[in-house]
Amino acid sequence: MSSNARHVPVMLQRCLDMLAPALTEPGAVVVDCTLGAGGHSEALLERFPEARLVALDRDPTALALAGERLARFGDRATLVRAVYHELPEVLERLGIPRVQGVLFDLGVSSMQLDEADRGFAYAQDAPLDMRMDQTTGISAAEVLNTYPPGELVRILRAYGEEKQAKRIVSAVVREREKEPFTNSARLVELIRDALPQAAKRTGGNPAKRTFQALRIEVNGELVSVERAIPAAVAALAVGGRIAVLSYQSLEDRIVKAVFAAGATSTAPAGLPVVPERYQPRLKLLTRGAELPTEEEVAENRRAAPARLRGAERIREDIL
Ligand SMILES: C[S@@+](CC[C@H](N)C(=O)[O-])C[C@H]1O[C@@H](n2cnc3c(N)ncnc32)[C@H](O)[C@@H]1O
């Protein structure tokens, strides 16, 4: 099977339908902030023949592969290697003041998970790397081997929602003094041994939460999402639409908060008439978060945790 066939874009039809009303005019610009294998991008270019695509990814491998896949669209597609919170600078460099659509498909790609030697998957033994861009930053092994224990506990709790963080970190610190960590299997085994029986019975592989936490730390994921979502909303023209797919509650909480703030009036209480500058600048396109259908999850289990939220820009900022 080709890599394109294996990596089915999540909630694709729903994302396209959500962005559609904003992308029909000639010259509309849509930004895919998480290009990955290019599945969503390809579908955007096919469905909206008048639109131009700008697509970002921090992973050079993803850019190379998606570049081949999208080559047939010529200059309708501009691919840029960037971290998504750099969106304002990318648009400025391209001379694009405002955009009509933005899509985020957050997290790690199927491609990254499938490349065992990148160390994202706890199911296979591999070097503990986990960098989406291996040309920069520090690896998961370095985090594990060098961070002070208190910092590791904080990361496991905040980014992995791991209740047994202290227990796991005590074991890590004891073990790393004997020999630094290099590979995932040793960490998986250590977590298994460190956890009490009761904790092992809940929530799948006991290493899952620690791996998620390390990945988020290594890639500065939440910090990037916190900066990128408001930047994307700011880049939308009036009538422009944004759709965001999240795969874990920490990301989804950030998206929900940014959208809710944009959709709420900022007027001081008790004004008889709310002046324009206090009116909400976003309209929510989803009530709560939308989930994939059972059929989609049955066909593509990586869609299971997906949460989709959308919003439309309805007003300029008035200062
Ligand atoms: C879930 S995949 C996207 C899959 C894509 N929608 C498709 O259809 O093939 C997420 C992608 O976002 C990229 N990514 C994650 N965090 C990023 C960030 N902060 N800046 C830029 N790209 C990021 C990853 O490298 C990965 O390729």
C-alpha cells in the first residue's frame, strides 16, 4: 500500500464542508498549518479550484513527501518549513495580508509514528528521539537524562496527566544514574515495573501518558498551539473560517478557550447598547467539539480521539 493510501486524513469531509463557504471566491487563500503527508491539503486543492494553498510543517521529511504529492498543483501550493506559531511571519514574507481559511490537524502524523527510528511509538524499541524536526532541539532521551526530577514530575503531570508521575520519576532518576537512557524499551519496562497493579489496569499501555508528555515537552507543542491559534484567528479576513482537529484534551482546551474568548462580548457589564468594538469577532461553527463518526473510527482507529472545532471571523478588531 502506498503511504498516501495508509494515511487517511481525519474528518476530511467535515473539515472541507466547514471551510467551504469561505473558499469559493477566486484568489481565496487557505493555510494548512500541519501539512504532514498532505492529505488534507490535496483535498483542499481539489475541492476548491479557485483557492491558493499555503502549507506549513516543521518536519522536513513531511515537506519533501507532501511536496511530491502536491507537485501537480504547481504554483497553487506554496509549502513552507516553519513552526506554526510563525504563521504571521510566513504570511508577511509571502505578501499575504489576510487569509480566508485555516486548518490545523494537530499532533504527530501517522508517518512520524510509523517511522520506528524516530522514537514516537512506545510499542517498538527505538532511540528515544521524538523530535518532529530532527535538525534542531533536544531529544526525549536528553530530557529524561538531564532534567531535574521536579521538572520531570511537572512535565509528566501537566502534559501526560500522569497521576503516578512521582513514582515514575523516582525510578527514572535511580536508573539514569546507573546508565543514561537511550532507547524506548527500557523506559517502557521501567514504567511497567514502577506502577502499582491498580494503575496498570486502566487506560491502555501504562507508558502512553509518559510518552505523550515527553513528546509535548521535546516539541514545545502546547506553547506553539497557544501562540498559533490566536495568530491564525488574527490572520483571518472577515468571513474567513478556521477548523482545528485536536487529539488530546490539553490541546482541545486551548482551542476551546481561544474560540470562546473570541465569541464573547468584551463589553463592561450593564451597557444598554454594546458598541461595535466590544462585540465578538468570532462566531462558533461547532457546538462543543465534533467527533468522528463510528464508521470513520472503525476504518481509521487514529481518528478515534479527534475533536473538531471551528469558527468564523465576523468582525474586524476595532481599537
Ligand atoms: C497529524 S499530522 C497532519 C496530517 C495531515 N493533515 C495529512 O492529511 O496528512 C501533523 C503534522 O503537523 C506537524 N506539526 C506538529 N507540530 C507542529 C508545529 N508546531 N509547527 C509546524 N508543524 C507542526 C507535524 O510535523 C506533522 O507532520
